[in-house]
Amino acid sequence: MINYIKPECMPYYYNKEKIKIDNTKGVSQSIAYTTDGYLLPCCWCDAPSTKTDLVKAGLYDENLKLANNTSVEDILASTAWGEFINTIMHSPKNAAWCCREKCGVVDE
Amino acid sequence: MNDHLAFINAQKLLGTGNIETSNRCPMRCPQCTRAKLLLPKDSNKYREIKARIKRGDDLQITDAHKLLDFFKRGIFLCGQLSDPVYWTNLFEFLKLSNSYLDKNIEIHTAASQKNIEWYKSAFSLCGKNIVWIFGIDGMEDTGPIYRVGQNSKLMFEAMLLGKAMGINIDWQYIVFKHNVHQLDEARLFAKSHNINLHLVKSNRTGGGVKVPKNWKPNKNKEIINGNI
């Protein structure tokens, strides 16, 4: 079971004690654009094994397709993305499988 | 600043978008998502990947603009199930990228195109902001062992042509048991042609390939400068 997530797409994380730790230099994962036209937090999320979690989170809603928006910011500013990031940072046990698997920390 | 805004800002300023440009690749790399197409047709994984490829489409140039506009550093054309050299809009994109000279654009490719003339046409459209990163895991004889279907000989020719044309060319080499003995040869080749060599520590094991113990990454993936 993971204690927290140290997301490689974020400039900081919250450790086991909920203390905010800077990780600006650790931002190594960038947003991914998928073959079916959506944005995902990173390429590790673009895997069949985790798609159900992302559909549930709303990241695959038709209105979040890049073609249906005028800019990338419009998509990232959506409620679905806000809640997704909030879950990673503050409720890691409920985060998508890919985030727990790739960036989850059991002990450090 | 809240977490959501911090994420958007970090991605905008520090991120380099990882872009899937189409749903096409002719290779059969064993750990690729596409390899699930070799599973029984009534399996869930087969149906899932088949549907995903069917839903896939070529990135449109209007959307490429949106991606280039967002990421301050630039983007890289990579692919979870496609190779950018099979993107029908690639040449148009290369022309467009000359209007974004302040952005770095990386083209990560492991699938060989039809012939050297194709590469010549592609390179002739490239500005200084573009880096081609060729995924060849070994030399001509070992390259296609993991990259099944790759014409590694043509890829080497393309790298040399690119260098001769003044294009930024990098070489990404995943170290496996079957190619670890060629590292000195690769380093020498890279050095003599002034090509940046990146050695990759990976956990890939599909298709019977194995990674030497000292070339396993601590977590996920590690890339080291091979020119040293």
C-alpha cells in the first residue's frame, strides 16, 4: 500500500506527514496527447490497464478532446483535471492505477 | 498557488508535451501496446487495443499549433503505439515548425521509412530546433532483435545522412543482453560521427529479451550519456 504519491508531473509533493516538499527538478513527465485526441497527465497514463480510472475521472469526456477546445489551457483548467490533481496530491489511495504504480511511494 | 494551478504552470514552463501523432507503426516490438494484437482475438486485451487503434487518428495541424503554443520548451513526437515517421502530416508539421524556432522539437523514431530519399526530403524541411532521435538498440545485426521489423541498416544510413545535412541527430540505445557486447563499437561510431548517444536502462523484457543485471534501472527508466 502506498503512503503518498511523488508525481513526476508536479513541481512538489506532500510526504507521509503531509509536508510539502519541493521537487521542481524532478518534473520529468509531461502531458501526453493520445491517438484518440485527448490529453493525459503523462504517457504512463496512456495504457489500457489504467483507462477505466481515467474515464471515471472524466479525462476522456468528449468536451475535453483537444479538437473541441481552442487551447490546451482550456482543457487543463477543467474541473475534471482539477479533481484529478487533487486526488493524486491529497487522496493517493484513490488515485488512478498508473499514478499509484509509477509514482507511488511506499517508504522513503 | 493551489495544486491544480501549480500543475498547469509546471507543465507549461517545464514540460515538453509527449505527442502521439497517429495510430500507425509497421513494427512489432514485443513490449509495445500493439503487441497485444497478437493475443487471441476473443481476449479482452486484444479487443481493447484493436478498438483503441481504430479510434485513433492523425494529429491535425490545427491541434499541433495548440500544443506548440502551450509548451514553452517544446514538444516531442513519440508514441505509445505509433511512430512519427508514419504520420501523414509530418512534412507539413516540419515546415510549420520553422515558425516555432524558440521551441525544441524532438522526433523519436524507431520505425524505418521506405528509403533514404524519404529521409532526405524530411531532413531538408528541418530547422535547427528539431532533433531526430533514432531508437536503434545495438548495431545493424542486433537492432532488429527487439525492434522487430526495423531496417536498422537504413536507420544508420539516415543518421549519417542527417549529420551530413547539418541536422541534429541523437541515438537512443536500450541495453540488452544481446547488444551489451557492442557498446564500445556504438560509442566509437557515435564519437566518430559526432552523434549524441543515449544509453537506456530499461525494464523491457518482452519477446524473450533480457536486460543485464547492471543495466536495470532503479525505477521506471534511466537514460545516461553514452558518449562518456
